[in-house]
Amino acid sequence: MGEALDGADKAEVEKKLRVKILTHRRRLSKYSSVLVKAAVDDLPTLMSQKDLAVEPLGENRGDYVELLIVAPRSRLAGRSLYAEPIHEIFPISIIGVVPSGRVENIETYEFRPGDMLLVAGDEKTVEKLANLYRLERSRAHVKLLNPRLAAAGLAGLATAVALSQYLPTALSFLTGSVIALIGSGRAAERLYQAISWETLIYIGSFTAIGKAAADLGLLTPVTPYLSNTPLLYAVGIALSNTLGAVPTATLLGPLIHDKNALLAVVASIMPIALPLAHPAVYLAYRQSDTSLATFLKASTFTLAATAVATYPILYLLPL
């Protein structure tokens, strides 16, 4: 930050420079360093600013600038620039990153497949860097969606769900995983790196929470009243937003004795407000740079609107 920005209002500077300054301070101070979010196309203008100097990581020894994409097999996947300081190994500078998740610090951010790094340096050096760390070069055509891999994954999931009707769940999904591996045509290492282990741990942990809550008889005091469809619907909303959708389904499953109760449980899981309510909401929240307060402001309205929309289903569509 230059002297002209000392005491400047953050919102006004963001509007003027078309950037997002990732700091909680409302007023800026001179000579301080902040993380800035900006469009790649605006970087030339941003770097020419006198009052806001861009401080890249590493030494730039060339005028060539390129976006490098983190591939599933890249040595940077799952690692940070602190653990793998490529800007210290190669005579290049890292101007910024295009992340898929929230960034608190560029050096500590752990890269995921599909993330990009904006690097500057000599073109041959950038090429060597890309080859050594298995980074896709942006000037080449990169397929972020592999139809064959997607089809293999869907086939494996469909097989697992179908077999779970006749075989133990663990064996069914193990069989589905083998089918996905065979059909993808990929090495086990690449498939392993492509798996979202965070999602699997999230779902597995919450399934265990639901089972533990059921074994402890968490709903025993109110079980006699859950034959009332509106009350079951209300309890489902409360549980799905505190324990999560997966534990709620596990916990309320044994209490479903008719089709009306099933409909009430399904409808109650739809109104969600907290990130932990559903794996899809959790992943979307994790990959955005939205604060929890901002998320809750929007999701609370969504919860109310969804509840108003789903409650009539209990009576308009009797089963």
C-alpha cells in the first residue's frame, strides 16, 4: 500500500480499482501488505498502479507470463508453495493463483486439480517448471471434464447402489469402485488423486454420527409424538441443520412406518441453512470465498423459502 492509500476506505478503493481486498480492516494503512482478489485481465492495469504495488513470490527473470494448471497427477496437488517452493527453485515469480477454494495466504494454500498459477519468467524456464511438476500449460487445450472417467464413475456408483439391495454396503461400494477403476482406463495412482477424500470422510463421519445418535436413543423422549406428520417435518428440519442430512436420514429412518412419514422426512431435509447440513452445500461453501456471516444471511432466507414451499407437499401430494 502506498502513502496515498493511508486511511483510505477499503470499499472505495475496491470500487475504484475493481478488486476485492481480503482484509477485515475497513481502513487501509500505508506500507501494509494485503491479499487482493482481481480478474486476470485487470492485472496489467493493477500492476501499473503507483499506490498499490503487486509483490510477486520469487524473482522474475523474464517478461513471459503464463497460466499453469494443476493437473490431478501434478506434484503440487494437495501441497502448498510453502511445502513445495517452486518460486525458490526456479528463477520465476508467481504473480497470483486462480483457486477453487478459500485463500488466506498464497504460500499456505493447498492446491487442488484445476487450480491455476499465474507465473512470470523466461518461457523455457516456465516450460521446464511445467514439465517437472506436471502442470498443464494454458495455451494447450485442457479437458477439465473427462467423459470416459465421468461415465466410469457413474457406472461404478450405479452398480454399488444396485448391489447394496442384495449385498453388504461395504462390499457393494468396493465392487463399484473396482468397476469405476477398470472403466476409467486410468492408473490407480491417478484415480486415487482424483478422489475427493474430504467428501468421503465427511459423509462417512456423519453416517457414524447418525448411527451413534440412534444407538443412544437421542429421539426417545419425542418418539411417541413423531407419528404426527407436521412434528416429524419440523424435527427433520431441526436435525438436518444441526446434525446434517446424512445423520438425520440415519436417525429418522427407523421411525418411518408409512409413506406419509417418508415424504415428511424427505421434504424436511430440503430446507437447509448451515454448511454442514448437506455434503453438496458444504463443498460449495468450502470452495467459495464467502464468509460464514454472508452465507448465513443468504441461506436463512433460502431455508424459510424452501420450508414454505415444501410443507404444502405433505398435504397436496398424499401417498
